[in-house]
Amino acid sequence: MSHPDRFLLAGVMGSPVMHSRSPRIHNYWFEKYGLVGTYLPLAIEQDGLEAALRALPSLAFSGCNLTIPHKEAALAIVDEVDPLARRIGAVNCVIVRKDKSLAGLNHDGWGFIQSILEVDPGWEADRGPIVVMGAGGSSRSVLVSLADQGAREIRLINRSPERALNLALEFGAPVRAIAWEDRHDALDGAAMLINTTSQGMVGQPALDLRLDRLPLAALVSDIIYIPRETPLLMQARQRGNRTLNGLGMLLHQARPAFQAWFGVMPDATPELRAMIDATI
């Protein structure tokens, strides 16, 4: 699909933002699909978010992604929020519409589910109980996507119990809050374990969780992709569980954004994955 009348523009707003792999991903697709344009890292502080978003139409941007700390603040700035993004409580993609208004969406949950299906095409959310560690912004998108996929029991665990309880009350069934001190036993019978916290990321301590009660058939997912293998994933792999890091989620959440902006649904090719993986 060509756009001969203009140079295509999109980007990612965040603070910090220069570590983001999104420019590499989208610029790979520009070249692959023969589109003339670029995707830029946009270092925007919190107090400049509204002005930056409102400038997108005048600068001929098709839209942008949002990362920390802007995903929640954007809800009150864009002109229309997609119902899914409203449920999640965060926006990670902004589209500039033809009338120059701004629409806010969230593709994080879709990207997460696609990353699971990539490694397990027959996966179904109702295989058994799912344990989710963490009750922050990333957890919200994971919880909503799992519930929409038909999960029947989600055991939510967070070091600060009130956050888990509040999320469980907000989302209702199938989400159920489990006390932090019961986290090890909560793995009993689980079909999947998901870490949505920053524990295990470079510079952070490992997630404090024993896996001895986790069935060997369970899939263990960590939405972190730096490092490639967190201590949790290493522990799971060594005991025989299948594992999944966050790189697939990163790649797949970018696909519907590119399509919304430029009319092409791109592929998360092995070449692209290897290229991004080489930067980690």
C-alpha cells in the first residue's frame, strides 16, 4: 500500500524512551512493505503530554504509541477512548483520524494473547487456573485479555494486597485475589503462571516465588524481555515447564497499531524477532 502524497510519520512517546525497541520494529515494517516514512522516539515529559498529543495532526503524524508514564494520563486527553482501552484503564496507541481528532486504543492484551498462540497454537484460556503476579498497569491488560478469552479462574497475587483486592472487585469473576503469603500454594493445579511485575528485570531482584507446587504441564510467562530469560523463566525451564518471555507481546502489540495508521497488517517475522533479540 503506497501513500505517494506524504511522508508517513508515527512514534512512541515516553519518559524515558530511547531504550524502546518500537522504532526498530516499525521502521523494519516501513522498509519491508515499501512505505516511505519513519517512526520516532519522542521524549515527552508528563507535563508536556497533552500539548504533544494535540500537535500530532498539525505535524502530519498518523498517530503514536504511548509508554511509561503516559498510558493512563492519555485517557483524559484523547477525544475518544475505545471501550477495551477504557476497561483496561490505559491507552497505548493513539490514532489521528481524518477530522484531526484523537482516538485512544490499547493493544497490549491482544499482543499478549497472540504471543501465547505463537508458541502454543492450541492454547485455550479455560484449560485451568491461571496465576497472575502483580496488580499494576500491565496486569490490567493481561487480566482483561484472559477474561475475554474465557478464563474461568484467575488467581491474582500482589505484594500490596489492597491493589489485588481492588482489581478483583473492579473486574469481578473470574479474578480472585490471593494473599501474598499464600502465593506458593496458589500455584497448585495452575495451567499457567504469568509475571506482570518488574521483578526479574535487569537491575531488579528476582520474583520471590517457589515453583514446587506448579504442575510441569503449566506454561510460565514473563512479560519482561530484558533480560531474555528472567530468573523465574530460568527456574521454570530447568524444572521442565514451557516458558515465554515478553518479546512476542512487544512485537504483536505493534501490529494492529501499524495497520491502523498505515493500512497494512504486518507480520512478526522470524527475521524481525532475531533483529530485535540481537539488541537485548
